[in-house]
Amino acid sequence: MATYLETTDSPSSGETKDAHCSLQSVVAALESLNTAPDLDQIYDWLRRLEISREELQPYIGFKDGNYWRHRVCRNDFVEMLVLCWRPGQRTPIHDHNGSHGGVKIVEGLLWETIFTYDEEAGLQYKTARELTCGSVTGSDVPDIHQLGNPDISGQDLITVHVYAPPLGVLHTYKPGSAKIDLYVPDDTDAS
């Protein structure tokens, strides 16, 4: 069962699904869920999300060495995070270990690299792409990818992430290797 957002806009009949939504309205929809949303629903929310700098301000913060995760909301079915990245910061190559999720680029430039995994050959490069402000990307189970703010971007990156169910322990990979490691995202700074 899909959950659609109420918006502050006054769309004409039949346009509610395409109307823009505030951060507050998306959070309210996520917090009201009694089951995990599917990936299409997450993409729909993120595509329609129009977040102001004022709404985003409580979740903006950067640190040296690694991107910073700021939790907006979390329940048994879904979580929303804002990630803040300096140039050169990136995730490990990972999958979401049973979760699916979407990412909206709010400010900056995101590089996404996508991989495949073969038990004998290990991790193999598949493709890469560059995503700009307003773009939405994501991954289904068992997609493997790496996200990051390229060194050469010269600007900070801010992204909004929605995962269902909430992330736990992730699988991480290394190119050319069949070894799979475990990684727990650092939530010590998540609020």
C-alpha cells in the first residue's frame, strides 16, 4: 500500500502525486508508516522533495576525514538521513544488506560507481555516473555501489537519504576480491 504525502501546494485534481513536498511533510509521511515503503515510493518522495536551506540547517555539519551522517527520523520501517560531504569524501563500496534506498542531491555534485559481484571473480566495475543538484538515485537489493563527492568538485555536497528498512550492518567489497567484509555506519554523530 503506497503512502502519498499531503502538500502545502494546491494542485488541481489528479496532480497530488506530482506536487512538491516540504521536508516536514515527507518526515510526517515516513513517521506514519506501518510497513516499509517500496523503492518506487521512496523515489517519488525524494523527487518531489523541495527542501529549503532553513529546513536543512539543523542537519548540516561537516567533519574532516569522512562524510557526516545526520539522522532526520527513524522507525522500524524507514529512516531518513542528511549526509554532508567535503570534496574527496566517499563511502566504502557497499550494499545495503537487505535494505533499499534513495538519495537526492540537495547541493553539490555526486559521483556514483556501480559494481557487480561474482563469487569466483569477486567485485567487478559496471558503470559510473555523475549526478547534479536535484537528481535522485538509489539502490535496490542486492545492488552494490559507492557514493562520493569528487576531489575535483571544489564544493561541499549535501544529500538526503531514505532507507527501508533502516540500515544496519552493511556488506563492503574491494575491487577484484571475492572477500566480503562487514561495515557499521558511524552514527555517533547522527542526531
